[in-house]
Amino acid sequence: MTTLAARGDLVVSIRVAEPELAARLGDLIGQTRGLRVADPGEQADLILSRPDGAEGHFEQPLTPRERDVIALLAEGLSNREIGGRLGISPDTAKFHVGRVIDKLDATGRTDAVAHAARLGIIRL
Amino acid sequence: MTSSPSPLAALSSALADAVTAISPHVVEVQSHRSLASGFIWRDGLIVTPDETLAEEGGIAIELADGTVLDATLVGRDPATDVALLRATGGQMTPVVFGSDAVRPGGLTQIVAAAESAPLAAFGTIVAVGPAWQSMRGGTIDTRIELDLPLRRRAEGGLAVDGNGRAFGMAVRGPRGRTLVIPAATIDRVAGQIAEHGRVPVSYLGAGLRDVPLDDGGSGAMAMTIDRDGPAAAGGLRQGDIILSWQDERVAHVGALLRRLRATPVGTTVTLGVRRGGVPVELAITLGDRPAG
């Protein structure tokens, strides 16, 4: 704690997918004494994200295509089956699946189902 | 004064000997635009990671003696990253799994193949944990993580303990981590693929999503019902909220799925459901998920 106090302002990183909400939070933090928003690449003291982790969890938000993929991934479909459902090639599906898994895994062991169930319907 | 042999030289020789001993069980797997490794699981049957195997096109394997054989796909299970190939004609000696030395801090080697030559890696077993479920809901019997970087071509190689005994297949996990699919998982999944051509997947036949409950807590609401599916046959209706599975509370779809994946096809389960605010019990016999 002494190091934080010695450095002055607490540096806050905003990890929220919605740009409007992120902008509002940025404004509020900017008006508050003792707090400031982290510069790009700067190590933050605190991270601000949504409590349910649905989107705030991600360092980068999911693209619309990745949202489609995550539900099918949670259902346990193969890349070929995911490609078939979405009308894309199995190799393209595989690429999206890899991106989704890397994003999901940002916090270690994660659960595609938990994320997907917040975003939409999972067919089991 | 005569110099005694360096202990490092002895260690080095022992490591190289272990690679030589295991490499006859390891093959290169060539599929469309992909080179990876695999190993001889049973006579004529080769296990390789699902992830590195191309989605279409021809497959060939190259044995340690340089023989190249055409291979056919028996089946693949993306949930556990196991694919099974069949090839005949060559001299194939199946690997014998068996290790009691899979502990954190233990040393391990990966023995893979580049064409007919061994491709080796050496490192530490970082962590050994309980069974876990993959992103696709497959059960991996033990979580084994290694600290060594695994090149793509070495995926599918055998993980070997300090006694030279194989304990699983090395694969790349998310974010480039090296994981081992343990022998128990491979034997179970490859066995199902060999028998059925695929791994049966327990199926309910309902589209679900998490919903908060009026009186606190949450459940899994049936948004859609597959008309020909097991849930419909058991009386589940659109709008029902599933609250329990075999008298155990399930608060969300994830919890329901974990129980579903752990229950074999053909089992009849009791679901506790809230329908229009009224508790209802349903008996549903799990089906096998239709293809596609």
C-alpha cells in the first residue's frame, strides 16, 4: 500500500466492451481526485469490469462471429459441425474457435458454457 | 589424474537413450497442409491430436523405419482432442502406457517425429490436477501441464517420465501452454472411437439459457425444445425452468451440462422443473446427440 500512496494517483484500467459505458466511466474517473485512467500499455492498480464477467472478463471483446461460435463450442460441436451450422469452411471455423478459446482462457481455467449461457441459448 | 565421467554426460545419455527406446512407437502424421505427430496405440491404430489433423483430404503416416503408409480416419473427438487413424502394412509396435511418476516437479520428455526421425523436448511437469472438462465439455481424467515449449509438429508426441515410461500425449493448450492428454483418457476415448466410430454424446434436446428467479437464485430455462428429442418425450415444455438434476440443485446451464456430460446415453434422470411457478418432476431418458 505504501508504494501505491507514494505514487500518487490510483491508476484504473477500464475493461468494458460497450464503448459508451467505457467513455462514461472514463469521464467520471477523470473528474475524481486521486484517480486516473491508465494510459495504453500502462500497468494499472485496479481493473474495472462487469461483475458477471460476461464481457468485462475479456481483454478484447468477442466479435459477433465469435459469439456465434462460442455457443456451438459450448455444445461440444466439432469444427466441421460449427462450420456447417454457420455456413463457413471447417478451417475458418477452426480459426474462430482458436480465437474464442484464447480469449476465454485469459483467466486460466474457464468455462465456455458459463460465458455462452449469458450470451444466448445453448442447445443440449 | 584420470577424469571421472561427468554426471551431466550420464544424464544426457540416459535422456537420449529414453528417446531412442520410445521413438519406434511414434509416427509422423501428414494431413492436408499439416504435419504433426502421433503414436501407435494398438496394432494398426494410431492416435493423433484432433486439433492438428486437417479437416479434410488424405492422411498418411511415416513410421520410425521410414515406411510411409496411407491412413484412414476412424473417428475424432474434438472434446478431448483425440483422433484415431487406421493404417496397415507396416511394422507397428503399440506403446505400453504405465507410469506412477507423474508428479509436479518431475522431469519429462516429449518424443515426437519429424519424418522418420525423433523430435525430442525436455522439461518439467509443472502441475498435476484433478479431472477437468475441456471447453467442448470433454472430460480429461487428469490435468497435466508441462513447462516446455511444444512446436506444432511435435503435437501428438508421447510424454515420457523419468523411467522412460509413457503417460500420455502432448498437445498445445490455449495460449501456447503444453498439456498432456493422459493415458486413461486416450484409452477410454480411442476405445469408444474404435468401437462406434465416434464418442456418444449425451443429449437432452432443449435450448437453454440462464434466467434469474423471482425469489432469488437462478435456473436454466427451456427456450426451445427439439420436437423429436428426449426432453420432449419426457414432457419438458418451452418456458420450463430446470432447477435440479437427480435432486441436486443446478443453478445454471453450465452446471446442468457438467452433469449431462457425465451421464451415459440411455440413463433416465429426474429433473426438477418450475412450470408457471409450480414445481414439476420429469423423468427424461438421455439420447445420443444426432450428427450435425
